[in-house]
Amino acid sequence: FSRLGARWNTLSGYEEIEKLKDTVSKLERRLEGLREELQQKRQAYLAAVSERSSSQRQLSDLLSRKSTWSEEELATYTRLLHSEHSQARAEKEAEREYELAEEIVQKSFDMLMSAIAQRYHEEHIWSDRIRNVSTWGSVGIAILNVVVFTMAIFLVEPFKRKKLALMLEHRLVEGEAQNAERLAGAIASIEKQMKGMQNAVEQL
């Protein structure tokens, strides 16, 4: 049955639709993976933004108390100031990777939508083709029925009528023969009775 199904798919053109279905499934799985990766990039970007914002708040807080800094606070300010540049680069890089991942996801989504549209378009064409074949098949069957009916009228029915006529003729002949036999028997019986009566009269 699997071979017959595969053969039918090839002959009917459904094999191409199966390939499109497989393509759609692969694109769906790819898009799912890319969305997971996008979510990771987003979390990394948000973490970078949060880390830099925290450092900036600490810097602002320290600057507001600049006149009363201790040695430890001065060291903290210096460390935060140096890390600000690296955090800014990390945030920018995380943002760039996040935006790039968004673009990739969007392109993958567009490819999926295009593949789905192509699949349904091909399925519609295939359905129309099968429907047309089915319609012509129905017309062919109807024509075949008409031909068979016509042949039955012009070929089979005369044969049946001839056979029926021969059968009736045979029965009529048999009936006439039986009637003739009965009539001959009745005549013979009457003649026998008359001879018997004639003999009886002569004896008197």
C-alpha cells in the first residue's frame, strides 16, 4: 500500500506538495530555534542594560556626595568609571546581537509564510486538477453506461426476443402435438365404442 501511495503521489503531482510540507515543517522548527535564541539575546541585552544602569546610579550617587568622599568611595568611583566604558561596549554589542537576531527571526518568519502560501497554492491547483479528472471520469462513466444501454437495446434485446419467440413456438408445437394426440385417442375410443354397439345390434 505504501508503494501504491507513493506511486499515486508521483502520478498525481502530490509528491511536490509533500516536499513543500516537509519544507514548511523544517522552517517551523528552524524558526522555533531562532526564537529561543532571540529570547536569550534579549535577556543578555536586558542584563547588560541593567548592569550599566546600576553602575550609572552608583556613579550619580557618588557624585552627589563628592565633597565627602572617603578613600574607599574614591576607589569605588574610579573602578565604576573604568567599568563604565566596558559596560557601554558590552551593552552596545548585546543590543547589536539582539537586533541581528530579530532580523534573522523576521526573515525566517517571512520565509515560512512564503512556503505556507506556496504550499496552499499548490494544494489548490492539485485539488482543481483532481476535481477536473474526477469530473471527466464521471462523464466517461456516464457515456459508458449510455453505450452499454444502447448495446443492450440493439443487440441483447433482439436476441432475447428471438429466443422468447422460439421458446413460445416450441411450446405451441408441443401443445398442438399433445392436443392432436389427445384428439386421436378420443376418436379411437369413440370408434371402438361404436363398433361395440354395432356388434351388439347385429347379435340381436
